Amino acid sequence: MRILLIFLLASILLHSCTETESSGKQVSITVENNKKGAPITLGIPFAKGELKSADHVRLMTSSGKEIPCQTTEVSNWAPTDDSVKWIWVFFFSEDTQDYVLEYGDKVVPILPNERIISTNNMRPQGGIDVNTGPISFSIHKKGNGFLDEVFLDSNKDGKFEESELIASSPEKHRGSFLDLLDDAGIDSSKAVINEVFREKGSGPMHTIFRIEGTYLYSREDNNLSPFTIWLHAYAGKSYIKVLHTMTYTGIPDKHKPQDGEHANIATQNKKIISENTGDDEGWTQPNDKIAAIGLQLKYHLDDNATVSMPMYDGSWQNDEASTTIEETSLQGNTPVQLMQKGPSRRRAASLRNIYLNETIETDDDSNGIEFEATVKHGEDELAKSERAKGWMNITDGKRGIGVGIKNFMKEYPKGIKVDPSNNLLLGSIWPEENGPMSFERQHTELDGGMLANLAQGITKTTEFIYYFHDNDRDVAEKMDYVVESPVAHATPEWYVNSKVYGNMAPISSKHPEFENALQYRYQWWAYNQKHEPWYGMFNYGDGKTYYYNGKWVQWTNNEPTVDFMLWTNFMRTGDPKYFELAQAMSRHTMDVDNIHWPKKRTYFGQINDAIDFWNFEDEPESTPYLGIGRRHANEHWYSLLSAHVWIQGWIADYYLAADHRALEVAKMTGDTYINRIWGEHDLRGRRLYLSVLNLVELYDATKLQKYKDELDDRVRMTLEFQERQGGNLLLDRYGYSQTYVAQGLYKYQQITGDEKVRKALLKHARWVRDVPPLNHEMESYLATIYPLLLGYEISGEKVYLDEALARAEKLKIGELPKEPDAYESAAEYSEDLLEISNLPMSMGRFTNWQTNQGLRVFGWTHAYNIPYLLYWMDQERID
């Protein structure tokens, strides 16, 4: 008995020691809108020194069951510390929405049972071959621009036979396409694959391929058009996620081109374009229009297949609407098409028109706000509603293919079509049946000081899911992995305690007068995005800037880093609504509000023949404007400015959502900074302050020395200019730019430990305390709250905190009498917002910072002040 007791005691002690050694610290994870089996990629930050290696992380359900995960180090705290700053965690969700991420030096994760096997050979006749287990697919460099063959292992023998071919590419290089239409008719494109790369985050469970290609045209007057496809493959799964980025390279209108550059963006002063060309009728006449864009596959199923798709019941505004599955059998050669249409492009008044009471011809806001989703079998209409969910499934009773498109209504027009005459399954980014997309100007008024059309170089990214299956009865679940994708997040406390974005407070009920000032504005933005509605292929994600006399005017185009405001609110609240709003804004602004073309390809040298480089050298050079942003204007492509691009939110999108395109476009902007196309103009004023904020984020994400060198030089100049300006980091003209210079230099000091920058921030806090800027009234005055808080953080002198609190009194607001959904109109909602406001009115102009305005001025007055103010109020226990 004694021996038995000793044995049991030893076993208990051994078990206890083993458990202690293997356990680590924990992070609570929640998957909102969870769907079992969904592929989840989650970005998690860590405080400096907290995690030494991404290899020592594992994932468990809340019940303690460990599940396989794939981790990637995204960035670290270098150059001052080698510990991990951000990681991506990939996993397949379980039944539960609650998980625990465990980390520590002695944590060893389990390995996955299933692995992706892939090859990537970019020789002239090469391509990629991928085996996920249940499917095998290939993309040939000399193929047709998308998936060339897909095999489904229906008999589960681990082999892929010719009889198991389920999809292939159509001929004539038409796997993907972007067709143009002008006076000569439609010019159908041909797709060519140039390169394929494996992206960061690829591993045994999840591999991401970046496919770069070009659309070619038969007529010489149509420019080549680059495209990119990100293809996500998953171990043990027969679905893939596809993100397709198109680029419009056409000539948008018929105005007479001038030789030179616009003064707003001039890189010289010898040839300046005149803005006095309003009598040129060509501005309002379309030229190269988008006829159709899409991805298509040839399906290999038996004849007489059936097609099904869900349609929402009731109003397009009802997020809780139920769905009805519409089903029809294919008959003969008659196609079946699902189409989602929305309001046509409307002419809107500008702020100047409304402010000066000018009468102009506009579209009545009450007309055309209609959405229509239809299912047609040939010319016969089988079903009609206001909104389609956005997926279609075709099956022959043994095998099938489902295809879904995210934001099917919000990014209208969209379509999915099955054509049995040639066995094509087409997912339309812009359906030909909708009629063409044109980019001509709607008027010849100056906008942002320019009379221009800068649509050439606009891009758009569209997200698809393809599911190859053995007559799965629950295709809807797989479609929702993308169409209504889950959102994973850590607790708000975890994000803010990591300090990756400084000293913020998570949401709480302790200071409602300040918290409401934030949340009410974000809710107002979301309300108007939905009710206006700010939807459409090139609009979704963005919103209007000013609400004046009951009308919204001027697209925001992200000033001042609006997407990062929304990302910040997502981290502070954990509310998935703000994830969706933030990502939509990031994707819109990186695609539509930026110049992407002409862009010379990057040379990688994957061809052995030396002539390959000389052929590359002969390609046209990139535009000097590559990577610069668009100014807020009546239309997204009317105006550019030399300081109008914000990448902070794109980098947050990259960290939090593993959005690879975000970093790609951010690098494009960073390279433009290095080129210094505007000479000394590029290094003065808000261009300098904004470049420091952008470059510090880009360097921190990439750790590339070229960005560090440029950043160091610009920081040096900023500090040098401070001495000329009496201690003020900013020229008086740009008082509202406090957040750019303060956030940029704060992060620079955080990651480098530069003591000179720390002292400069304190000196600046002293300046704005004693000489508050009023050059833009409340825009500049309230923007000083954050620099004052930095003064308190650095010095510990309470005078800075007291002054920040005094200025913040104007931000306090009361409580709305209704929830947002209870308001029947924006006008009624606006009245209540103004009723609870404490903000002063402007002394002589339109009050663009009021509570009922958009998110532009809100960034300077509220968004980049209140979260940091609440942190110090909590630290000092201020009621």
C-alpha cells in the first residue's frame, strides 16, 4: 500500500510539473459570426519583450482542446528589440466562437495532420501545381489567365484521374478578362500570366499565391492592363478564396489633352496645364468604357444539371432578412444568370454649389435609389427581389461547383452566370448585361482647384470563393466563409495593452460624455453609408465628407486616415461592424483613391536568358505619380494633391486581416517618397509631416533600410525646422496636422529610442500649450490635445494633462434619445446630434467639425485625441 501511495504521489507531482512547464500566458480570442470549419486568419500584437518566437504559440478551444494552427511572424520591435510585435494565426474554426491563444518559451504547438503540397516553377513554360488533398489545381504561365485544371478526388483514393476533372479554363486566354468598349466597339482582352509568388503567411495549412498578369488588346489604341490574383488554398479543403485586382488603363473621356502637368501636382514649372478648359465638351463625353470584367471556368459536369442561389426577402436595407433558395434546371443551351443592380451614377451638387445657393442640374435623390436582383433563364425572369446574397451552385447530382462574391450588393453591379452552350461558369465583377462603366466628367467645374480626369490608373479588388464538391447539400455554409465571413479578434484590453499604437484606452462606460462623442459619429457614418447609400463598385467603403442643408457632398477619399480611425475603433471595441467598415475603407482607398498605372514591372530574373533583362528595360517607365493619393472631391478621380495619401490604415489592415495588397500599395507610396518627385516642396509643410507618419509605419512593417534612410532624413529635417519655428514642429499654416507629426514622431521614438525626438515632442507640447493654433479654428485647436498628452507622458508635468482636459471639454456630448436604427431620416438624426453637441460654431464659415458631419475633420478633433485622453484619465483616476 505504501509503495502504491508513493507511486501515486510521484505521478501527481510529475503531472503537475509537466503541466507547469508546458503552460504559458494566454490571450482570449473570439470569432464573431462563427461558422464551423471557416478558415480564420487573425492578426495579434504583442507588447515589447512579450513573445520571443512565433514558433511558441498554440491555439485551444475554450474547453482546453488544442487545435492545429499556423503562425507567422509579421513584424518585430526592431531595431531596439528582437521580440515579436505582430503575428498572424491561421486555423479552421470549431463549433465554438471562444478560443485561447497560449504562448511562451516552453509552449510547443501540435502539427497539422493535413498539408498542402505545391510547386511553383516560373520558367517560360512553367506554372504552379497545388494539391490540397481533396482537390488538385494548376495555373500555367502560358495558360488562360486563371485556373487551368481542377481535379476533385471524388473516390477519395488520393489520386487525381482524368475522369475527376471538374473544371478547366476556357480557351483563347479568357480565364479572366477585362473588356473595353469605345466607338470602335468591344475590344476583348486576352490574359497572360507573368509571375506567381508565394506570399508571407504561407505554410502547410494555408498557402497564398500572388499571380501577376497582363490583359492584352487587339487594337493599338487600348493600353495593356495589369492584373493581380491572390489565391488562397487550404489543406484538406476543396474550396479556394480568390481576390482579383483589375486596373483601368483606358482613356476616360474625349477632352483635348494638354502638354504638361497640373499646378497642384507639378514636378516642374515649364509646362503647366491650364485649368480654363471648361468649354471643351470632350470632358463630359466618355471614351474607353469598361464593357465587362470577370473570372470564368469551364465546368465538367453531366448534362441537365441544376442551378440554385439564395435571394433575400423584403427590403435591401434589412440586414436580418431571410433568404429563399431559387432553383432551376438547365435546359438545352439556355443560360441561367443571377444579376445584382443598383442606382445608376448620379450627378450631385458640390459644397460650393450648396454654400453659394447655386442652381445646377442634379439628379433627384429620391429617384434611382433602387436595388434589383434577378434570376433569369434566358429571357425568362424566374425570380426578382431587391437583394441577392451573392452565390450560385451548379450540380449534376454527383458533383458540383459553388461560386460566391463578397459584397455582392454593396459593390454592385455583380453577376454569376451558367452558360450550358459552352459549359461556362462566369463570376462577373462588372457584368456586360449591366451596360458599360464610363469615367467621363459629369461637369466642367473646378474640383479641388483642378479641371482634370484622373481615372486612368484606378484599380478594384473583388473577393470570390470557389467550392468544388461531391454534391454537398450544405454549400451555403462554405459560401458564407467569404460572402459573410467571420471576424476574429482578441479582447480590446489586449490590443491597447500591447502599446503598438501608443497609450489608448479600451471602450468603457466610465466616461460616456467622451465615449459617445466617438461612437455616435461612427454610428452616424455607418447609418449614412447604408441609407444614402454609399454603395457601388468604385464607391463602397468611402463616404461623403460634409452634411450641409440636408445634403451630403464630397467624397472623403480617406483624409485624414479615416480607415485607421475605424481600425482603432475595432481594436478598442471588438465590434466586427468596425472591422468591416475599416477594411472596406482601406480597400477602397488603396484601390480607387490612388494612382496605380502606368507602372513598370519589377524585374525578378526568373528567366535564364540574359536578353530577358534587356527586354524588361525597354518597357515603358512608371508614372512619377505612382502611389500618390486623390483629394476629397465630388468624384473620386477628379483631383489629386501632393499630400493626400495615408497608409497607416493600410498597414493596420495588413496586420489585423493579413491583407497582402495593403502592404503592396503602401510600398508603392513609400517608393514615391524616395523619388522625391516634388523636390523641396515634398519636404515642407504637411507633406513632410504626413510622410513621417506614413514612412514610420511602412518601415516598421517591412524593416527595409531604404525606407529607414528616407525616414531618418525626414525626421532630421522636421527637428531642424522646429528650431526655426520657436519650438513648434508645424508651420502655423498647418495647425490641424498635429496628429501627423505627433503620431509619426512618437512611433519613431518608440521603435528607435531616439532621445532627440522625445525632447522635440516635449518642446512641441510646450509650444501648443502656450501658443494654441487657431488657423483652422477648432480643427487646429482641438488637434493639440494629443500632443499635450504626449507632453504629460514624457515630462510627468500635470499642467499638460490639465490643459488637454480643458480643451477637451468642448468634445463632451449628451445622450441621443434613440438608437441609430430608430431614425427614419438623416435629417431627424442630424437634428438630435446637433442638440447634444457642445462644439462651438465657426466664426465666419461653414462649421465642418460639428457633430453631424463626416469623419474628415473628426480625425483632427476627436478620433486621434479621445482614446488617448481616456487612457490618462483612467491612469490618474479622473472622473
